[in-house]
Amino acid sequence: MIVNEMLHAALDSIYCAAFAVHGDDICFANSAALSLFGVSSPDDLRSLAVSDLIPSNFHDALQGWPSQTLSLAPCEVKLNVQLNSEVWVQLSAQPLMLEDMAVSLVTAIDITRQKQAETQAYILQQVIDAVPDPLYTKDRDLSFSSVNRAMRRSVGMDEPDKLIGHTASEIYGSKFPLVYDMEQRLMQTGEPLLNREMCIESQMQSGESAWYSVNKMPLYDVDDRIIGMIGVHHDIEEVRRLRAALLDEEQRRADFEIEKSSELNEFKKHIMVRVSHEFRTPLTVISTAGYLLENHTNRLTDERRDFYFRQIDTQIGHMTDMLDELALVMRGLHNHLEFKPTTFNVIDLCNRVVEEAGLRGNSERQIEFTVEGQPSIVTGDAKQMWRILMNLLDNALRFSPLTKPVYFNLLLGAGVVTLQIRDEGIGISAQDLPHIFEPLYRGSNINEVFGLGIGLSIVKDAVDLCDGTISVESAPGLGSTFTVRLPAG
């Protein structure tokens, strides 16, 4: 009895739970054991079977002991506590002879908080391993204290132990003195390093490297003291590639604008030369007719005077047309042309164009206009269609013999208007065909036919503005056929 009392007093004085087991019964337990198992009195605890309280493997080991000869090494187990929450303990046991009865003295140290902390650390490691960017922490000595999977992969080290406990200088040597200085300054001042672009060696063996945006920030304890740092590296290889591509594109555009400006200035020079040359003929005709009308009007018949007046009027018309065409070309070069769709009767428009084109040309010229299909009411830019037809018909008339007609066929269909102009004139050579839509280009067989060489350029700009297409079939001496297809809602 005295021994029991002394044992109870001794066990109650220790912080961990302790209880004596004989068979499947609990002989006695200290107050820490009562609290651990969630009971209020020793009788409540003795009413429970040992096999219900501790894991079966540990209980079986207790039953199989040689009497008073061995101790069970500590092991971490989760207890089957019915009246309490889940509890992790470190169990150990040793034989004890109590009066004439052999018992097992079991001690249980509560390690629940430790296990919870380990679980939280394990969960946290899974979280940071899920982060796609390399992430790590360092202690006060700037040794790695934790690293995620992406960090290990980025430096070519699969095992965390190869990094944890080591400083960057131990791993990389003296490759990054600036980084080491920055980290030392961060630990001293708390000043973070943000969005610093750095090229970091990615594979220790092969020496491959990659560009990262590096961020390093201090870690503080509850007393607001710096105890380490956290670093995150964001892979910016693709960003740098796109940035370089963007810079190349900007440079390309700048070079293109310079080239375009140079070409435009050269084009303006050509225009001035061409205009001065083409204006000489009409100005000479106007000057001669004006001189005769002013100084020799009494000697001229009425018919002759009318002829000179018509000559002046015709040449002024030619010069006006050239200036209008020139203005259109310049507007097209500066992208000032606008698409303005309206609903109109395309047959009526074509009839008016045919009439005006005939008036501009020789009265003996004939334009044979035919229509196929329907509907006649379409939606499109009537002004651009007028320009297309007028320039194509004017070219066909000017480059055809007086005795040959010009054929204009209008094909109407669902959502498409096709304009086909065919002549039996001088035709276009194979060498000239690729260039006929270039401003100021004149075919090699045009000779002295009046014009600036910008009519087809105007046609092409108008066709493109209307989102249409234009094609040409031609051969020297066999005439030309221009086919324009325009969308018409």
C-alpha cells in the first residue's frame, strides 16, 4: 500500500501521462493520463479496456513481454480516444514489479501540436511546390531553409538537401557578387529587391541559363525582427523574346516609314517632272489657239474660230482631269480615301459613265454597253465605281483605233457586281503587265499618247478600297480585257 501511494505521488509529479497496465486492465493512472483520455476519475479510466485506448500492435507487445526484462522503445501513435479529440502521443513502456504483480508502466507524451505543425508544414510544402515559379526562403545566414520543386528544377538539383542549409555562394561560387551584396543589404535594411531582371544558371552540369524577374523580400518574426528572406523568380524568357520581337517590329516600322517617306519624296519629284512634261502639249495648243484667236480673228472663219475654242476647252479639260487624278493618287498614298457605301441603281450609273466617257473622247468612238443578270439596285460606293469605270473606259478609248469599238459588259449577281471592259487596241506587253497599277508607270508601247500614267493606279486604289478584285488579260496588238469584281450587298 505504501508503495502504491509513493508511485501515485511520483507519477502525479511528472508532466506526461503515465499509467500502469496489467493484462487488459489499467491498475492506476496519474492526473495527466486522466486528462489525456478525457475522463474525470481513475474509476472511469479503469472501466475502459487497454485495447480500446492504445493501438493494438503496442498492446500486443505489452502482452508478450518477458517478465521484467525488456522496455518498449518510444513510438509515435494516434490514440483511439473516444471522449476526446484526436491525439498524437509518443508512447514508451517498461516493466515494473508492483508488490507481487508484474505491470507495464506506460508513458505518453502529447505531441499533437508537433504533429499538427508537421502536417501544416507538409501542406505548406505542397502549396509552394504547386507554385510554377521558383520560390525559396533563407535564414539569417542566407542559407536556404526551404525550396519548392520549381526552384530545385531551375538549378538542376532534385534533392532539397543539396540546397537546404547551403548559401548561394557555396553553390554558385562568386558568380553573382551583386546579388550577394543585395541580399546582405536586404537583411540589414529590410529594403526589398523587386522585379530585377537577371540571367541565372539553370543547370549546374550543362551550364544552361535562363532570364528571370527576381523578387526578394524580408521575413519578420512576431517582434518585427528580420529573421530571413523569401525569394521568387519569375521566368521571363518568353517576355524577353516578345519584347525583342516588338522592338524589331517597331524598328522595322520605323525603317519602313523612312523608306516610305523617301519613296514619297522621290515620287513627288517624278510627278513634277511628268506633269511639267504632260502639260506642255495642252499648254502649247491653248497658247497657239489663243494667239490665233487674238491676233488673227478677222481672218478666221466661224467654223475655224469654233474649232480653236473647242481645242482650248478640250485641253483645259485634259489638264483638269490630270490634276484631279493626281489629287486622287496623292490622297491614296496618304490613306485619305474613304469608303462611303450607298444604295443606287448600278445600270443608271453605268449609262451615265458611258455617256460622259463618250463625250470626253472622239465623237466617232463607240462604247457597246451590255447588261446581264439582276438586281440593278445594289449597295456600294458609287463614287469609287464611277472612278473605276471612267478610267478604264478612258484608257480603252485612248489606246484603241478610232474605228474599233470598246466593249463594256455589266454582270449582275447575288452580292457581286462584275465590270468587264474589253478593247481591241495596242495591248500590254508581258514585261509591263506586273507594273501597270504602279503610279506614273507608262507602258513601253504607249509612245506619245497623252497621260500621266496614274489612271490604273487610281483604279487599283478604288478597287482595294471597295474590297474588290481586278484582273487583266492582254497581249501586244490584241487589245486588253479588264475584269473588276466588287461586293454589292
